[in-house]
Amino acid sequence: MADPPHRSLPDEITIWEILVRLPPKSLLRCRAVCRAWRSATSARRFLLAHHALQPTLPLLYGFNFVGDEVQSLDIIPFHQRAGAGQLQLRPVARLEQDSDFHHLEACCDGLLVLSFRNTSVRDWRFAVCNPATRQYAPLPMAYGSGVEYSLLGMYPHIPTGDYRLLMYRASALMHGELVPAAAQDGSYIFTLGSGQPPMHIGFLDAEVLTYTFGSLLFRGSLHWRPPGNMIMVFDTTTELFRQMRAPVVLGHAKLFQMDEMLGMSGFNDGGTTIDIWMAQDYERGVWACKYRVEFSVADLTLRFGKFDGSSWVVAVPWDGDVLLLVNFGEWLLHVDIGGKLVATFHRKGLGPANLQLKQTLVQHTFFPTLEGYVANSAPFI
């Protein structure tokens, strides 16, 4: 019997140079080739190396409609190059929207946190999932009964190896009611799989962070750009807040990371101008404007419809530079930094997540500890 084709290469090259670089779906298919491959690619050392080599991709989300009703939510990494003037956006996961209506909230090391609303009881809750392994579990936190949790960010806590959620909690009380001592407003930390309730850490002014475009995990800290000329920073090791300088931008501002540098994009309400700033000296808060992109909304409106309050513009890092994604109604446009239209994509219900996905097949022990845990089952489609 002839040796399998892979015998022509040493295992060191096959496993540690080829298989370790494959996308998760392709790697899972390769496990069926032989027991040796399955064993080697299931080891934690290999899975950590595989995760480290996966690309970090900007995330979009898309709702799928039947008539006017939303049927499912797509998690879509922006990883396809434009070709022939068209974008190809392929989801890595699709979640059914039955009684539970999902929204994408946070992402860290390939894990996603979703909020979902059970329409039958009108109660909002959170869930964690891994689209690569198709694992999903509700989290034992609800906001109801007069208390509301808002998710500020997700991060790995390096000293313990835990994954944690930074929350903000506000009591929706009627006039004249007292806040119970055990239900203080402010910031909380919830550790996935700990079995413990969220831990109160104070900082009541964190409520303003719930109105930003989400958090960015950079250099071991969560960053937000609230209104004003400061950036709020949360050190995920000491779990303390601080502030740093931000450039003065007009209109809407969004943080991003590019080539180990902190960046910020800002665009005016008309969507005609977008400025791209980079932190030249992160520690001292020194910023420089790298690009000012101007494009004709009037010309785009003639082709793709009206740019209104539901439209959006985001700058995302790409191949060591920046590209712009512009939404006009049911159209997603790729505009380069010269303001030129590069590619288009037609889809209803597409939106920016302000998150980045780096897929992982690493197995996390907290998943089976959570009540309601499922794998390769609903709500995954």
C-alpha cells in the first residue's frame, strides 16, 4: 500500500508550518486525514500557536430578513479583497433569531459576547460563544427587576488566566426608592465560569462609556473615546481606570489599532470628510493626523441612495494601512484613502461592530460550567 501523500514531508513541516496556518474550518477538515494529524492538531500547544497565526479581522454583522422579520444574525469578518468592483463577505457564524434576538457586543481572543432579548418575557441577557468551535452558553446575568447591566468590554486577565467582562450597572428605580447596599450602581467585573456574581469596583462615572462606539483592547488595556478630548483607559491587570489625551476631532470618533499603534478616525455628520489620527507617542499622548479623506456624498447618493441618520462610515486597518467602509442604505461601499470608490456590496441589514475577530480553536474550560451550554447546536444554524 502506498504511503499517504503527507508522508512526503516531515511532520515538523506538515504540522508546524502548513496545518498551523490554515483557517479553522480547513484545519478541522484536515483532522480527518489520519489519527496522527488529529492528535497533533488537538494539542493545546498547537491550538495556541494556530490562534497566534490567525489574522485579526474587522467584524461586521448582518441581519437576514424574511419579509420584514429578522430570521438570523450573521457574524462577518472583513477578509475578502475587492475584486471586479464587488466585495465578498462570508459569515463565520449564523445565529437564529427566534424568541431570542441577538446583538453583537464584544470580542476577545476569538470569543464573542452577545446580548439577547427573549421577546416572550421581554428580558435582556448575555451569552458567550466561539464561532470557530460552535460553542454557546448564556451567562448568569440578567438585567431586569429594576437593575440594568451594560457591557463595557471583555478582556483576558493575565494574572489569573481568566476571561472577564467589565460591566456598568444602573438601577432603574422609581422616585423616592432607596438603592439597596448589595445593588450599588457603578462598574462591575464578571469572571466567566467563576460561578460568582459580578464584583463591584466603583467608578460611578463609567456610565458615559456606555454611549461610545465600544471599547478597544490595546497594550493590555481597554480604551474608550467618550465625548471630549480625553480617552478613558482601563488597565486589565490592575483593573484601575485612568485617562490619556485624545486629538480633537469633529463629529463621530472611533478607536482602532494598526501596526502596534493606537489610531482614531473621526468623520463629520455629513459623512463627507474623515480624519485618520495615529498616536505617535502613546505614553505622552502625542497624536498626528495621517490622512484627511474627502469624498463626494452627492455623487454616491445618485448611485446608492440617501446618506442619512442610519448611514455610517468606519475606518478599519488593512494590510498596514487604512480602508474606509461607507454604508448607504442597503449598500456597503469600500472607499480608498483618496476618496475613490473601489468596491460595492448590496445587502440589507449590514452594520459595523467596531470589533476585530482573531479566530481560535482553543478549548476553554468555562464553557461546560455554564448552565444552558451547547455545542454545534441552536442558536447556531
